[in-house]
Amino acid sequence: MRKLILAISAFALGAGTALADPIADREASMKERGKIVGGLSKVVKGEEAFDAAAVLEQLKALEANADKFDVAALFPAGSDQGKTEASPKIWEDMAGFKAAEDKYLADVKAAVAAAPANVDALKESFGKVAANCGACHKVYRLKKS
């Protein structure tokens, strides 16, 4: 009986994973990322006051988002079809796409580790993070029509 329950549980877990929607999942992850980047961008532009604790909290949220961004799970074969802004170049150059995401994560982690104490320090570390976003979108994202 125990083996049957374990088998059913394993099947249910696998079935739940198979029913996941990678397009919706990656869109949600990117929207979350964009919201955090947008908030930090306002601080960099002087549209919002610099608060070291709030900035560090936002950078840590960005790091958590990047840490859970699983390229293989979010961009499986076949998920280039449907309503998506993901460029076919992702699947043509998965190694390059993964390398871009790894660089982004490294730059986010460096920004967190730096714990910017003022807006100038934030501009330096956040500039590197934001440059990753722009570079990746240029190659791996379709323009909205």
C-alpha cells in the first residue's frame, strides 16, 4: 500500500509539473523583475529619495528573483510558440542566453554585496545590472507590436 501511495504521489507531482505554463511563469518572473528594476531606476534618476535600507531590500528582492530564474524550466523546447515576447534566438543559442542570465545574476549579487551607501554607489552597481537587461532584451526579446 505504501508503494502505491508513493507511486501516486510521484505521478501527481510529475503531472503538476507537466501542467505548468512556462510562458506565464517566465512572464510573471520578468514582470516582477521589471517592477523592482523600475523602483531602483526611480532612485537612480532622483525621482525618489535614496534610502540605503530600502535600496538594499530592493536589490535583495532582485537577487531572489534572479536566483529562482531557471532557464531550463522557463524556456523548455516548444515554449517558443504561443503568445510570447521571447525571441527564437533563445532556443537557437540557449548557451548564450544562459550565459547572459548568469552574468545578470553575478552583477545583481555584486550590487547586493556592495550594499550601496549613497546614490552614486547605487548608480555604479545598478548601471551594470540595468545594462544586462538592455543587452538581453536587444538579442533575446521580440519587440512588442
